[in-house]
Amino acid sequence: MKKIVLFGPVLSKLKNAYGGGTGGYTRNMSVYLNHFRSDDFTIVPCFHTVRGQFDFGPFTAPVRFAKDISAFVASLVTTRPDGVHILAQYRGAIPREFAVVLLSRLVGKPVLYEIKAGAFMQWYGSTNPLSRRLTDFCLKSSKVVLAEGNVYLDFVKETFGKEAQYFPNFIPTEEIPDEVSEKLRDDELKVLFVGYCFKDKGVYEVVSGCEAAARQGTRISLTIIGKEHDDFTKWMDAKAEQPNLRIQRLGLQPHKEVLRHFRLNDVFCYPTSHKGEGHNNSINEALMMGLVIVTTDKGFLGDILSDESAYFLKEVSTEEVGEAIRAIDGQREAAAEKSRNGRKLFQEKFTSDVAFKKLNRCYHELVRRPSRARAEG
């Protein structure tokens, strides 16, 4: 059986890390390690550090770089892999990824570079010349390139001369329930937000939009799950209770508990304006559990969802969120139809049964040696 080293984030809850160390990259790493099964390949993890994990003052960045590259070298020596799979974060991580690709190339290990999140094109166009050169090397030196968004395929071809393959985010089939509870059955509308509670994720507008809808008579229960930014905590702590609206803030929760709340709620409200928004886990989980989705078209969301499967906001504002909540409450059958369409979309495209078949094919492509005729040509 051939071995693939998976270079990705450490699997830990870290108080000072972005999102508490439980964000999308970490979840992706966990899913690969715990659920990928193949008769041909085994995945061996090589964990790198994450932002906020250490604090060495002005020396934090070089210390992290040294630790990460040392860990990768040790993995090459002990594992002797047939290929390397990088969960690419680019941006501030590009020097580390350049070093990993360079070392892999020096020892003859082919690289699969998987572009995650939704900020790659915008970042590449605005970053400094050195970072662009490092990125050029990473992409051009990789044998296989995967992209989480369809919109990246043409960009990667035109910019780097590489044929990228679409590889959307997914959920392990083992976690998918055969059936989901009917939504919108109670008088009270149960609204859920899951994510890092800071401005760019739209959580302020979720709260204020629910407040606006409640003032117009909609009965709402709002549940907020995720690490809170200090500014959001102060803002929420200063709020007074209001009629027709109950709010519970649960902070970080174990994944099983998060899924339980997806089952219990009707609406997933995620009005993100985050520049790096990709195909996040929470959108998949909302689709999987049959929730009515209220979101924006930022990042990959407009490519994943449509008006048949979600309510799109024209802008991230209190008024837009409030109107969407009121529309769902007033036209519940139409909202339920969107939720059914969303779950069907998820089952057809975003499960590990679908994803891992493709990943297995990509690993075969990664380790395949060129034929003698092609090599000589």
C-alpha cells in the first residue's frame, strides 16, 4: 500500500488560535485522517502549527517555520512516502508551503496542492511580488492541483498553466442521517448561527436582524455557536432582553453537539462578508440537516447554492436579514421547498462517498510514473 503524507494543521482546541483552533482547515484535516479508506493508499499526517498556537514575540514566525519544516523533514525520513498532499492556506503560509514543495521536489516526491478557502484569486492579485513567485513555484511544481471552488479552475489554468480539478468540501457519509426532522413546524422560528463570532461572518446582523423581525411580531429562538471575538462578547453582554426573541450563546461546542443543534433548528443564518469565505463545513451541515439557508454569495457560496436552495441577501444588513426571516416565517412551504432542494443537492455532490472516490483517483495520478515513451519524448 502506498503512503501519502498529508501536511495540514494540528488537531487541537487552542484558546488563542483563529476560531479557537476548530476552523475549516482543522475539520478538513480531521475528516481526511479519520474517514479516508482505500485499498491502495494510506494517509500519514504531518501536522504544522497554527496561528496563535505559540507566542515567542517577534520570533514567533521564524520559530513556527523552523518547527513546521523540521516536522516535515522528519516525516519524509520516517514515512518514506510515495507522495505529499498539502492542504494549502497560501497567504501568510506561502513561505512554509514553498519550503515543503521545494523539499519534496528535491527528494523526488510528487506533490498534490489542494487550494482551500475562497481568497486565493484576490490574494494572489494583491500580494507582493515575492509571495507571487513562491506561489508560482508551488503551483507549477505540483503534479496534481485541487481547488475547492469551480471559479478557480480557469484562473489556475490561465495563471499557472496547470489543469486544476474541482474538489468541493464534503461531509463523511457516516455522519449523514438517513432522514431529517421536518422544519418550520412550530410557531417559534428556530434560527441558528455557527461560526467564529466576529464582524466579517455577519453575526452582528444575525442578532440585529432577528431583533428587527421579532419587533414586527415573529417569534424567534436564536442559537449562536462558536468562539466569540471580545468585541462581540461585550456587545452582546450589554443587550437587554426583548419580547418575541430568545437568545442562547453556547460558545465552542464539540462537533456532535453542533450537529445536534443543526437537527433542532429551522434556519441557518450565515450572512458572511468574509473575503476568504470558501465552501465551509457549516453550509454543508445545514444542507445535510435540511435547514433553510440564509446567506450571501461571497466566496464560493454563490457557486454552491442557488435561489432554489437558499435565500440570498442583497447586502449584509439588519434590514436584509430581518426581511429574510420574515419571508421564511410568512411563506413556510416555499421555504421548506428550498430546504428539500438543498438536502438533495448535498446528497448528490458533497458526501465523502463522492469525494474519496475522486481523491483516490487523484492519488493514483499523483504517484503514477510517466511511461518510458513519454519520459523520452
